[in-house]
Amino acid sequence: MLLYRPVGAAELRLMYALSMRAFPPRLPEQPIFYPVTNRAYAAQIAREWNASSEEQVGFVTRFAVDDAYVARFPRRIVGAREHEELWVPAEDLETFNRHIESRIEVVEAHFGSGYRATELEALRALPSDAALREAIASCAATIFLEYFFWQHESARGGEDPLLARIAHCWGEDEARPRLGLSST
């Protein structure tokens, strides 16, 4: 089953540390993990909740889970008809993660008006691809998260060749950011 999960920057950073193959454990005050069944609902949460939170950013992630396994979790409509979630008890999340069939992908990013990214200019100033690769290796999680904002901003002002250079220098790492992200 294809599922979606809206996440903020802190959760995405933890997912990155897990090679984009699992969701981090829930906090004690979060007894349920709520993946949603459609992208539109996930985007609504990312845009209206996450992007207006203190972090000022919301991401929509997409992932596939084994159909037979995921069928055990109840589906809940929590508003309008399209607001459908699965309710996975927090204690089942580790097992749930083992049933994710592929890498978790970021398919949308939404930014609040107060979002501030790190400076792309520092990477632009690096003299070679070797230096860029070194920078990526030393702060990959930060570059991964900020890449989506840089791509979003680039779409407004025209293609930035540095983004293609970053993607190229990142190499074949499965957790690298992907070109072609839909963002608003």
C-alpha cells in the first residue's frame, strides 16, 4: 500500500539518520503513528500545520508498506472524506518500519513565510567538485533538508546550476535529495 506522512524538519532529520528507510520512534506523548492514505491530505497537513509551526517547513513523504501487514491497522476518517489515516500504535512502529518496502521519499515541501535556509552561497564558493563532495559528507543532513528549499527558490528565479552540481556530487547515495521535487 502506498502511504504518505507529513513531517517537519526535526522528524525528517531523524529519518535521514535512518537512511530514509524508517520513521523514528514516537515521543512518550505520541501513542499513535498516523500515516495517511492520500497525498492531498498529507500536503494539506504539511502546508497548513507544519509550515505554519515554529519550524516553518513541512514535507510530504511517500512510502510503500506490505499490503498484508498494513491491513491489520484500522483506517480512520478524521474530518472530510479524504482525511483518512491509519492508526498504528507507537509500540508497533519498529515492526511497521520493517515492512516498509522501499526508501521513503520526499515528494513535496512547503515553506512558511518565516522559513530561513542556510546560505547556498557558501557551497557556491567551493572551488571544486571534490570540495563540494567533502562539504556534503560533513553536513549531509543539513544539505539534504535545505536542498528542497533551494530547489523551491530556484524554481521561482530560474534554474540554479549549483543544484544540479550538488545532486551530481552527492553521488548514488539512496538518501540524496532528488531533482524534480514538487514544492510550494
